[in-house]
Amino acid sequence: MSSRSDQTRQRVIEAAIGLLTRGGRDAVTTRAVAEAAGLQAPAIYRLFGDKDGLLDAVAEYGFARFLATKHVDPDPPDPIEDLRNGWDLAVEFGLANPALFTLMYTEPARTGSAAFKAGLEILMGRMRRLAAGGWLRVDEELGAQIIHATARGAVLTWLSLPEDRRDPALFTALRESMVTAVTHERPAVRDAGPAGAARALRAALPEQTALSEAEQRLLGEWLKRLADGG
């Protein structure tokens, strides 16, 4: 795609976002967008295929904007506070961009965008760090789903309420419920890294009943090697 086409595409997306912000999704018609962008309606079809293609492009732009706000700390001093900050960032983006956020997150098909996947990878990296430090109470995938569900649900619920019924305590309550559901109060692993995790799991082996005695012995030998190697 030429630079000229890229510029035109960007102008159309920005025009669509302006209409979306001022008048909601119903205001984003191909005719209205074309007029706002200073183009003829057929140009919209050439660039995006149809209205759904245009809305997909607007959502992708929203995911990219959200991705640009994310800060990745590979070794945060407080991983639980880092989790809270990431959740707050998602909520703040939604409140600052209500119409765009609603478009991005109310149709599951739109979460297949490249920017959404990049943002998800950042979240999964956070989950892996929590798991490696012994903080994670649930499976990494489930943890990510809980974080997404509570942040998305908090924003969409807030936006659906009349202004006189909106209570900011909703965000604190949902965020802390998320933290409680996803993490332990204290790390289950004292030492970060494979050695610490191996020691913690080896100590818990006698309490479990899912493995046979032979399987426990074999796993215990592997864990001991990992623990000693640390």
C-alpha cells in the first residue's frame, strides 16, 4: 500500500472515530465517514471492503493505541502492585475512550487483531512472572481471563449506568476481587526461579494423591535435581 493510500486510510479511521465518539456506532455510516474525511463513499469500499471492515480497522487502531500506553517492567519490585497498575491502566483507557472501548470489546471477533494479541502477550508475560515467583493462585490462562473479564466488565458496567448511580468504589472492589482470585497473599515459592519452584513443589508432594507412589518417586528425583542445580 502506498504512502498516499496509508494517509487516506488513516484520515478515514480518524473521521470514523470522531463520529463514533460524538454519536455512537449508529453515527458511523459509510456516507457520513466519507463526508467527514472529504472523500466519496466508493473510496471507503475500496479501502475497507464494507462498513464492518471499516469498524474492524477502527477497533484495530484502538487496540494499537491501548498497546502504546502499556509499560513493561520485566522485573517489577512489587509484582502485585504491577498487576494492579496494569488493571488500572486498562480501566483508565476505557473511561477515556468509552465509545472506542465498547467497539473494541463487545464483539469477540475483533480480539483477533495483531495489536490485541501483542497486548495479550504482555499480559501473559505478567502471568508467567507471577507464576515463577510463586504468587499465582490459578492457571496462567485462567488468571489472564479473570483480569480481562473484571477490567472489561468494570468499564462496560460503569458506562451502562446513569451518571447518578456511578460509584468509583466499583473499580476498587473489582480490582481487589481480581487480585484475591488470581494471587496468593504471600508467594508460595520463597526463591524465584526453577530451583525455588522445584523446592516448593517437592515439599508439597507427600500431600497429594493424584500420582502413584512410583510416579511420586520419579517426580521427586527430577525436582531434587532442579532444586540442587539452583
